[in-house]
Amino acid sequence: MDKFTTITGIAAPMPLVNIDTDMIIPKQFLKTIKRSGLGVNLFDEMRYTQDGKEIPDFVLNQPAYRESQIIVAGDNFGCGSSREHAPWALLDFGIRSVISTSFADIFYNNCFKNGILPIILPQDAVDHLMDDAKKGANARITVDLENQTVTASDGTSFAFEVDAFKKHCLINGLDDIGLTMEKVSAIDSFEKQNAAARPWA
Amino acid sequence: MPEPKSTAPKSAAPRTLYDKIWDDHVVHTSEDGTCLLYIDRHLVHEVTSPQAFEGLRMTGRKVRAPEKTIAVPDHNVPTTEGRETHIDNEESRIQVNALDRNAREFGVVYYPVTDIRQGIVHIVGPEQGWTLPGMTVVCGDSHTATHGAFGALAHGIGTSEVEHVLATQTLIQKKSKNMKVEITGKLLPGVTAKDITLAVIGKTGTAGGTGYVIEYCGEAIRDLSMEGRMTVCNMAIEGGARAGLIAPDEKTFAYCMGRPHAPKGAKWEAAVTYWKGLFTDEGAHFDKVITIKGEDIAPVVTWGTSPEDVLPITATVPFAADFQGGKIEAAQRSIDYMGLTPGMKLTDVKVDAVFIGSCTNGRIEDLRAAAGILKGRKMAPGVRGMVVPGSGLVRLQAEEEGLAQIFMDAGFEWRLAGCSMCLGMNPDQLAPGERCAATSNRNFEGRMGRGGRTHLMSPIMAAAAAITGHLTDIRDIMAETA
């Protein structure tokens, strides 16, 4: 997993609320058995016509936003299906951080496993950053995970909360499974005790 | 035989059902409160697992507990005859073949399409007795919430977490908050478990449960059958909750008893003793409480493209201006996408298709309920209908009970088991602009096929829409019959 420290980049404004993972990556692209290559189909049905032509109005098709690294989104981003293909598609496109007032639980967790930082901020902060994002290439937003701040192009800075363990893993690009494997003796003893206490399980 | 582990609180503080299940599964707690939670059952399907198995292969890791890992293909599989030997769509075929290979190579429990027990993973788990009270159950699928109906802590996970569970039989978790959803009193005629779960989401919104595990309780929940309870918990995720739970009771034990993988003999007795301790203690703390009177719930449908867009069938299509904040734009987008006119009666909305099935409503009682309405009736001209049983065993039972014949006589297609049109990964899809009365769980844009329009409702409401060709108040049909 790629490490995440600080990024400065263009942010795409997506104020629509309840952007679900079916929108982020429609089902026909879930048939892959790989993690890579989904960026071209990110937001597919919002981004392309049925015959595959780009819809010019869609934010990521606009010249200013083709290189976006951040999305500033409406409430409850990533709701619906648990598909990790959603963060895979975002990452493959080049998105490293999504900022919103709220995220769906599974999507939020999936982001951290893929080097993407989801940031929860209050409505007024998201509104400020949304306005900034609408300036396109004229505004760059900086996300600093180490110091837990998002800074708009006018220098306004917003502090955000992040779970200490998730932050540690993201900054160091750590693999969860490797970390858990270090606790294998605790798992062994739990299993032994569990087999005695709840033999049906 | 050791004594079953006591569920007596470690402290004197009263605990919720969620607290109790959580406490009994903590393997390790870090200083910052991050826990390693033991997973009793890991359900696996073909869409969210290939990258996880590939990860194991690349790192030389094994599946830690293959006997607790249950795999079944459901999302991609066609629901037509001949699928045992060939799947036309190449990518679907590759994915199903990958599960086949992974299941055999890693030695996990497996129900291939050739097995009568194959079906939607969330229907197969309970049916085979894999899902039991007090367990932790995960699957790379958000509708894992279904299993909460047994008083099991069950939720969806991403593919990276699937790999983590395969390798370690644990999950890294922080505890959620407790939320109580109480449905008091009795339901009125024509109101079902589906109406309860939709009405709750209509009230709380799709993010209302975010950060919480919901415990559903109250007389109306206790009165539901196990299958109805599964319908309620199934859509907890649509309200944003990590999981939904219902405390196990005699109905739960009766449902589990005798299932192939339920305990037998002395183990059964020990299990029931333990399960009887799985309830929320008097005075336990809930961070959020929602109460709805059962009699206030009407038969409902969704009008928009979010499961929170719920209205009683007697209502009219809303105006975007009825909403606030970011929902105004979202509502206008939904109205446009759904091809509706604000102010029109919902009962005037014509449908082109009817879908009965899914992990929400693909069980035998759902089929019985729908068939009860359809018996001796025909689908309206021009409507296409599809019934997709949740498993091969549900299908067989429905055939034995004569339900299949009722559906076919009414003009429905009688299909093989799978997820089917609920997410349209297989050939069962809506055409652009086609409108469907569906018993499934998501009305998102494009969910059932690009441009397809989905109205969510109960099986009896879907059957009513099939008969009339438009969204219909089931109580009108029931009055005709009476």
C-alpha cells in the first residue's frame, strides 16, 4: 500500500448527497479478478453516455479536474454496497483523499486499506472547501495527515480527527495482516478457550 | 463437557446484546481501544473474494479456519437452465471459475451451482445452520446484516478485510455505538417486515445509523417470524448501520434446531443455555433510540433513488422543494431519473416489470405471501415478471407447495436461485427507462441495469403491482378478495 503523508492537489467538487458505491463503480466492472485498471470506469454512468462518449458536464471530464487528487463530496459518500472496487477505482484514477461531512462505514474502512484518506469535517468547513474546489485549477487544497489538517487555497486551515491506528498504518503504508499475524498466539489461545466454552461455534 | 461460558457481565454495568456478543469475541485490545475480534463464520461469494485469495497466494498464507469459511457463487450466476455447464458471459464465467478453484484449493466449505443448496449467500447461511445466535458473521457483502436476525453480530466487509479474515479468522475493529429501534404494538393488515424496515430508513435516513449497531425490538419485531426478522435486519445497512440485531428467542431456537450445521445433543443444550443469555440487560445504555408505533406503519414504496425515499402507497410524488440542504438537488435528480411528475399519485405510476427475490425477500415465506395474492390471477398485459428463489432448496420447496405453478399461471418466469436482477450482474437486468416493482433492497441509479427504475416494496405489494400494472395499495386487493 502507498504511504500517505501530505498531498497538495486539485479537488473535484461533488456536492450531491448519498453518492453510493454503485455510482462510484457500477456492477459491470465488478467482474474483474484484479484490483487495478478500474480508474477509467470510475463514476462510469455519470461520466460516459451509453455509447461510451464522455459527458462534458461531468466534473471529472472538465479539463480543470482531470488531474484531481481530492474529491470534496456531499453527505454520506460511499453508501450502499461493500465493494472495495470503489476505492480501487478512485485510487486508480488518482484520488488520494475524499472530504465530506459523513461517510458510509464500510467504504470509510475500505479507503484506509488502499492508501486513501477519507476526511470528515463539519458542514461549514466542507462548504468552504467545496467553494474552493469549484475554482478548479486555480485552487489547490493541501491535506496533511501528520498534522491532521486540510488547508484551502486561501490559507484557511481545518483540523480533522482520525483514528490513531489507521493513521499510523496509512503514514507507514503498513499491511494489516502482517500486524495481526504478530498476535497469532492471542488468536491461538482465544480459539482454544472458545472451543471449550462454545463448542458449537 | 465444559460448562458454557457465562455471559455474566465482566463489570456490574448492564450490557446491550451488542456489548455481550462483542465482549465474547475480543481476542486482543490495543491501548488505543482498537480490538481484534474473532470471527465465527466467514461467508464468501465470487465477486469480492478473488483478489483476497490471490493475496493469500502471493504471500504464501493459508485460510486459517476453512471449516468456518463458506463459499457460494450467487451474484454472477445466470438464473436460467444450463448454467451448470456453461456461463455465456466470459467475465462472469472467469469469476465463478475463480471461486471454484479457490474454494477447492484452500479447502473451504463450498456449494457450487451444481449443488441444490446453492443460492444467495445470506439465504444459504441460515438455511444450512451456519448462522447461529451469538456468533460473529462477516462476508464481503453489505447485506450480511441479514444474519443479525439470529442475534448474531453480522456485517459486510471489504475485500482487504476478507483477506484478513481468511488469513487470521479475526477482524480489526473499533466498537460501534448502540442504537435501539423499537416497533411497538401490532402491525395493521397488509403491513409486513419489509414495510417496517423501509419505514425505519424513511425516518432515520440512509446515514441515520452510521456509527451504530441497531438492536430492533418491540412487540411488532417479536411477532415477526425468523424470515421476517431477516428482512428487517437485511436492510439495516441501508440505514447506514454497521449491523442490525434481534435478540434470539424460542422462534430463533426452533428455526435453528435440526439444521445441518446446528449443534446436536448435549452441544445443542449447552448452546441454548448460552443463547438464552443473549438479551439486552435492563437499564443498559443506548446512544440513540427510535420508537415507531406498529400501527403507524403503512404499506410503503420508494419513489426515488435512495432507500430513504420512502412514502406510504397512498402518498403523492414529492417536489424537490419539499426537502432541505443537499437533498434538494438529490431529490430533483431522483425525480428526473425516475421519470416522475411531482404531485402525481404513487398508485398512478405504471410498472413494466416485477421482480420477486433477493436476500431481502427471496425466502419461502416471501414466495408464499406473493403467491397468496397471485393465486387465480394474471399479471397485467405487457408486464414482465420474474421470481428468483433465494436458494435451490427454497425453489424446490416452492415447487412442492405448488407456488411455482401459481407464479407461472400468473405469467411470471420461474428462475433458478441467485442474486439476479437485484444488482444485475448476471443477464437479468432492466432496460433503460424500464420501471420495476421490486422486493430487493436498493433503488440506486442503474442498480438493476443502466437507466432502470426501481421501486422497492414488499412481496405482496409487488404481487399487487403485477396484477394491476401500476403501483397498488395491497389493501385494495385484499378487500377484493375478502
